[in-house]
Amino acid sequence: MVGLDDIDKKILKAFQKNSRTTTKELSVDLKLSSTPIYERIKRLEREGYIKDYVALLDRDKIGKPMLAYCNVLLKEHAKPFLEKFEKDVVKFSEVVECYYIAGSYDYLLRVVVKDIAEYQNFLVNKLAALDNIQNAQSMFVMTEVKWSTSLPID
């Protein structure tokens, strides 16, 4: 976080709590006028500290209450095979996160679905249908103990 002062950090923390926080609200909280706050926000966006503004949806209310993690092991590990898997997996709407990982498996997928039948359909008809899949291990979330989109800012 080179180049960030305490005010920048406070702006980032405020936006992580509520990205709809207005410049006026920030100026009151930070005891600065709106113009310098606005300029700081624009700089933070320009420099890539703020990547985007999004609405976080409730999985239950949109009919996707089941959360699963799926470890994927590929048969082949040469770069073209990894790239092909990544190109294919990003097309699956059920996959909301995909990570290339170190360890016993090659990829970790975060998958949201309506129920176990929808997950089975995803696993059998989409994931396992890819050419280079050797193994997939599924884990289902029973209780979400902590969930956050906020990153620690010190």
C-alpha cells in the first residue's frame, strides 16, 4: 500500500463497508471538503486500488442457496492444457470463483447452485465432460461461519 496515507485508507475501508457512501458523507466523516475527497477517490480508481463497484446478492433470495467447493485434478499439466481448462471453466455460470492452486489438486472452484440435483448436473454434464479432468472432489458448505468481501487495510 505504498503511496496511501491514512485518509486514503479510511476511504477504502468506508467503501468496503458500503460502496454507495457518498463524497459528502466521507467529507463529513473525514473532516475534509468534498473536492479533495472526490479527487482522492478518482486517484484510487485510476491507480487500481478500487477495481469496481458491485452489489452483493443474497444467494438464498436468488434461489442459489447451496455452496460447494470442488477440487479439480487434471490429467495433463502442460500450459496448453491448463489454459484450455481455464477457458472452459470460466464459461460455467455455476462457478463463481476459480483458483489455480498448489498442493494435491490443480484448481479450486467455488460453485453456487440451487440444490444437490443441480450440482450433480453441473458435475456430470459440464465439469466431468471436459477432456482433461482426472478427478474432482466436492465439499459442501453446511454453515457459513464467516463471509466477507473486505480486505484488511492496515
